[in-house]
Amino acid sequence: MIYRENTRPVSVGGLQLGGGAPVTVQSMCNTKTWDVEKTVQQIKDLRAAGCEIVRLAVPDERAARAIDKIKEQVDVPLVADIHFDYRLALMAAERGIDKIRINPGNIGGAENVKAVAEACKARHIPIRIGVNAGSLEKPLLAKYGHPCPEAMVESAKGHVELLTRFGFEDICLSLKSSTVPLTIAAYRMAAETFPYPLHLGVTETGTEWNGTIQSAVGIGTLLSEGIGDTIRVSLTADPVREVTAGIAILKAAGVRKGGVKFISCPTCGRTEIDLIGLASRVEDRLKSVKKDVTVAVMGCVVNGPGEAREADFGIAGGKDKGLIFRKGQVVGTYDYDQLLDALMAMIESD
């Protein structure tokens, strides 16, 4: 098994993927790439949310011609998503794209692949080979009967061989499926087969609620096993929500430290306050906090401070009143409507 610490590193606009580098969060613009103004604004919104790499659809020359204009206005590495027309990959490379996502098998013959490999190698542009269970080659489907990990890895091998035949090694791989168990199995097999950084993702997961759950199970499982160098949470939602979900998954899997960690207990019959409402308000106020702290909201003054003793700060609610505590030690009692302001004041003054 090749874990993220020993995958072959590649550089995406100065940002390292693989070789033990921190796992990065990606998303993809849903604007028309040729609309430079809207695309730049969405990239800035993604960047503000914590996105570290942004992918752009490049379906035609109009989109490819916009790449250099977009790059002039943003400070995040950009990836060109290319299908079928190898000339678009060449145009993207000429205009300073930082990475290309391509399927070498669908851009024509070996000469086309060679042209893309040479252009990217000359400019130190890595290529991500994107294998998708829903679009496997017909010979592989005939051989295996249906999408399976073996078929996906064999597909990836064929694409890798096309690139390495021309001396190109700055490769990333993704092996995505809309089925979580298949995704996990394919990536595990890929981690045993390839030395290249792995881009994790479960594709076509649906709307934000369902998609986040599926992504958390699929991506989170692999990250917890030491597999994966960069991730994208694919949602039928605002791309900014992909970023916030991705960051949350990295934190839950224990591969990203820092920032606020928020915990709250479930409701029960002992709860004497509007715990759900209070927890939501605390979580919302914490969005502006940049400190590396753990904050707890507990519904019971009997067990709350003890159960959350590892939290840096916390609230434990009681009837009409609540406790503010720090590292399990009570520091004050407040009326319910004063609890949130008192908590935030303590956090901000620390």
C-alpha cells in the first residue's frame, strides 16, 4: 500500500500534492469559463471559503482563451477540465493553466497524447487522469461485465502507460464512482498499484445533504486509512458548500488541524433549554473565529462540564440559566439570553 506520505509529489501552481504534503480541498466553478467576471468572482468566493485548487470547464476555444485573463485576477491554482479535443489542452497550457484534468484515452491517437504530454512537461504542468466508473471503456466492460475496482484500475493503467510512454510522470489519479463501496475499493486498489497522488471523490452524489453524507463516508474512510492527497466533495449545490464540507471531512478524519472545532450533545429528556437553537447560534457566531479552539454546547448542567472537559470553552444549559465553563471548570452562571454573548466574549478575550 502506498500511503499519502510516500506518493510521488507534483506541483500545482507552487502547491505540492503528494509526498506527505497536507491534503488539499478542491472545487469546480459552475460559471461559464468564458465569462471572466463571473468566473473570477466565484473563484474568489471559493478561495475565501478555504478552497485551495479550483477547476474550470474548458469545453471549447472560447473558454480556453479566457484562462490567462482569469489567472491574472486570482491567486489560487487553476485546473483545466478537458475532454475529447487535445487542442484545448494545448491552449490551456499556453495560457498558464496550473494543471490539466484529462482522459488520455478520449483525445484521439498517441500523437495527440504525445503533444499534450510534451506541452505539459515543458511547462511543469501536472496531468490528472480521471477514471469514472460510469464511462469505462467498452472492452473493459465486456471483459469484467460491469464497473468494478479491477476494471477501473486497469483503465487507469492504460492511461498512465500512454503518458509515461512519452516520458511524462507528473501524474495524479482519480477513480470515482457514484457508489461509495466501489469508490473505496477502487482507491484502495489504486493505492496498492500506483505511486502517484490520488485525488479523492465520490461522483454524482446528489444534493447537499445526501452528497455530503456519501462523500464523508467515502472520502473520510480513505483519508482515515492514509489514502488520498487532495479531495473534492461533489454536490448539486453552490460550489462553496463543497469546500465547507470538504474542510469538515478533513477535520473529522484527523488529517487537518487548526481552526474551531465545535461539539454539541444530542437532546434528551433532561434538556431544559432550546439546545438546538442555541447550538445553531453558537456555530454561526464561531464562523468568524480564527483561533484553534474547541467549543462545546451541552444541554445538561449535571453532566455537561464533565463530559466536555477537554473543550477549551463551553456552555452547559439549565432551566432559564446556564453555565459557562473552561476546560471543565465552571467560570460563571448567566441567564439564558446572556449565555451566547458571555461565551463569545470569553473566547475573543482569551
